[in-house]
Amino acid sequence: MIPALLMKNSYKFKFIFYTPIIFCICSAVFANPTKQLESAFATSLVLTDGDSITLGFGDFDPQTLFDSQHANKDEDSIALRKELKLYSIPYTWQLDEPVYQHKLSLTSKVSYLNQSDFISLFDNVADDYISETVYNGMIGFNAEKALGSKWSYQFGFNTHYLHYNNDYEYNSPESRRNFKPLAENLYTNLNSNALVLNPNATMIYRLPRHWGYYEYKLNFNYYYGWALSHPDGINNAAPETWRTLNGIKAKFNMFKIGVFEQAFYIKGQRIDLGGDSRVAFGTDHFYEYGIGFLWDSRKWTSWFDNFGIGINIHNGSSLDGAAIVLYFNEI
């Protein structure tokens, strides 16, 4: 039975990972701890896939670009973006010889995702503190074949090994007395490992022009996995999610000075979500738009083709907002 004192409090459900923690306090029906763990794994896969969401730095409300008097109605989503810390290191090995007319590459990535914040459960006492982290190591392969001069298709298969860590500090006697017995080692202070399989397929249309280049991409990723370890109160966690990307990118040549080649860059894409990641994002689809500048780096290094800087705008989910972003191999 949840104490009546806890039921009197009101909370904002702004959290990507730990909304179910607050929900388990505010409702007589407990959030399912297995679903919470599945959602944490699935959400981290979407956030770290490299295509769906670009977080960047210097988060702000994009409407202030057009109306300096605009009252910020998205304070919660901007605050949420600032709580997230994401670092990712991808690497791809391109194989020299094609196989059955397919260009093959081996892919790998290591990523770190963290969200932390203070949570106020009781009046006039110290706030609790929560930090959730997901580590992801991925290896896989990708194959691409041209279908004429403009169209091509890709397919691939990745394997993800994830480690989820939840650290929660009960900073008041009320929290330790009323919340800890309900949440400890189910919603808070737990660890879990998971193995996730990730088949994917892509159709791409590329069209170089005298003024630059544009590209259309339709991509589908499916994720299904198993928790390899989890607390006793969580049973058979099996994270599952999928996402579809429809996107257009274009660059417009600007000028060339020596080895410096600068281009103006724009992009727009829609992401559709399914499975365990939808609850955290608060939607089944959202949009991303980007604008910036790219510099061709192929004459300087073989590590990446281009780099740049721009502004990315996210619309339609709990992560609404904009940020300054750095581009690498963007097109």
C-alpha cells in the first residue's frame, strides 16, 4: 500500500529513463519493473544509433530564433536535453574486395549515455538524486550494392552488448522510510546486462549535381534482445524496439580556396518508433531538421570525408529543442 503522504504530491513526467520510478510512487498501480528495464535498454539504442537523434551542445528553444519575445513553453524538454550526456566512438573498416558485387564493411562502436537529476518527492526535505547510465559496445557488418547510377541498397547486422547501471541516493528520512522499501533493487540501485541483435536495411538515392549533391534515405532498424543478468524481482526482460527513418540531405557548393572546399548543408528527416522506446519519447514519431556548413577533408585525412558545424532542431518528442552540433561524415 502506498503511503497517503506520497499520493498528495504532484510530479512532472519529463524523464527519459526514470519516469516509471516516479510513476510507481504516484499511482496505486505499480509500474512494471521489467518493462522499465526494457524501456531503458530500448531508449538507449535509439539515442545512440547515430542517425535518429542529434543532441549537440548549447541547447535552446528554436522559436526564440524567430521571436525574441517568445515565452519558452518547452522548459522541461530543454532541461531534459541538458541532463543527457552522450559520447560515441564509431569505426568502420572497408574491405577491399567486393563479395557478390557487394561492398562490405565491418562496423564497430562504443557509446556512453547518462542521465542524472535531483528528484523532489517530499516537501521541505532534501531532494533525492538519481543517475542512470547505459554502456554499449557494438560490432557488425554492412553490405551495399548499386542499383544503377543513382539508387543503391544496404543491409547489415549488428550485435550490441549493453550494461545498464542505476544509482539512486535517498537523501531524506522520509524517502528512506517510505520510498526505499518499494523501489530498492527493482526501480533503483540495480545493474543489468543485455545482448541485443540488430538487423537493418536501407534504400538510398544519391544525385550529384553541378551545384552540389543531395541524398534521400529510407532506413529500417529492428532491435531485439535478452537481459543476461538482472535483479530477482525482474523476470525475463527482453527489450524490443524498431525505428524507420525517412530523410533528405543536400549540400550546396559555396567556394574553394586552395584545399578548402566549403558547402552549405541542410537536412530533414522523420523518425517513426515502435516497441519499448515509444513511452520514453512520448510519441511514435518525431522530426529533425539541420542547417550548417561542411568542409571537405578528403585531401587532408582518410579518417573522415567531411566535417562541419550547424544547428539541429528536434520536434515532436520529449526531447523538443535545438542545439549547436558538430558534423562528421554527414553526407
